[in-house]
Amino acid sequence: MKNLFTELRAAVMVTLALAVICCGLYPLVVFGIGQVLFHDQANGSLIVNADGTVLGSKLLGQQFTADKYIWSRPSAAGNGYDATSSGGSNLGPTSTNLATTIAQRISDYRSGNGLATNALVPADAVTASGSGLDPHISLANAELQAPRVAKVRNIDVAKVLTLVHSNTDSASLGFFGEPGVNVLTLNLALDAAK
């Protein structure tokens, strides 16, 4: 019986020690390192106005539909870019609903950007991302929208394209994925460049 209590006491002590280390010390150390070395990323990569108002996050998309803005890619997350309902549409390649929706989006994109009825449209302009919260669009998508934005804002297309390229994030580690244009930072730059 004495051995049983010795073993039980040892098990309880090890459990308590591991709880303190794994549930207390380790998270505090990781939190501290994140705050010191990666402060912006650890706090959500927020974009803050000069008066301290949070405008959004570099990591989460927002819906832009006005002609003076570069449009975001479609979102299937809730009612459009709802972070509490992150997810795709779950419509498969044989879905007639998906085909109809994409055909309508292609038509709307072409007419909204003054493109020919047979002009190629980037896939990210008419399909939602897997999360529905992607903040980036392809460079081709942004470049096709630049003339519309320049016309509505009454600025030179070259200025819009310069802002597009300055708000383009390179591929991860230089080779994973493709460059992407952060729509929120680009539209904020367009607003600032009056």
C-alpha cells in the first residue's frame, strides 16, 4: 500500500509540474518572444489610421465593390468576408449553381471593367478562395482593374499601376506560390494618393 501512495504522489507531482511548464511557462515564453520579435504579426498585422482607428488587417480580406476601388475576389464566407463563417462554397465542378455563378461573375467583371465580351478573366476574379477571407488578388486581376479605377478617380493609369506594384507581396520565401496584391493596402494607398 505504501508503494501505491508513493507512485500516486509521484504521478500527481509530475502532472502538476508538466501543467505548470506546458500550460503556463511555455505559453508565456512564446507570447513574450512573439511580442518582442514579431510584434506586428503577433497582434494580427493590423492597419491602424493616424488617429488610432483600426482599418483592418493585412491578413484578412474586405469586400470592396465601389468602382473607385480595386475589387476583392468573391467570398463564400458568410455574407462576404465574414471571419466567423470562414470557408468555401463547397460547390463542386459539376455543380450547375457554380457554373451559373461563375458565368455571371465573368460577365459582370467584363462589363464593370470595360473589357471585350471574349476577354480572358483571371480565375481569382470570379472564384472564392478556400477560406473566403483571402486578402490578395493576382497581379493580372489588379492590372485589368487599373484603367477603371484611374478613370473614376481621374488619375493617370500609370499612377494606379505603380500603386498596384508597390502593394504586391512576393511569393512566400521567394518561390512558394505567386505574387499577390493586397487589396486593402492598395485601396488605402489609392485613397491617400488624391
